[in-house]
Amino acid sequence: MKRKHKQMIIIWVGLLAGILLFRGGWMTYAGLGIFLLDLGLVWLLLRCPHCGKPVRELCPDKTCPYCGKKVE
């Protein structure tokens, strides 16, 4: 999966969690669960495939700031 697709999944899951958190009642628990899932996705998916370190921002030439290898 491309990095851009991963980022879009994380953004949409976070948005859904935000909507559900402010509805009240049992929806608050559902929103909190989705929010925690979103944090797990950030930790799991946004990593360099070569060195495994979390990559929040890429260098301008789309390389990992830690190992210097090209990231998709």
C-alpha cells in the first residue's frame, strides 16, 4: 500500500472517531475505540519499510530521514 493511501486511511478513521466522540452515550465509547484504533494505525503503518523507524515526514526527494533509502 502506498504511503498516501495509508495517510488517507488514518485521516478518515480519525475523522470518524471525532464525529462519534461528540455524539454522547454509547457512541462515545465507539468513538474512543475507533480513536485508539487510529493511533494503532499511525504506529503500525507510518514506518520506513527498510529501517522500521516511524516516518512522519519525508525528505523532499522521498527518502527516509534516518536510513536515506527511497520510500514509496
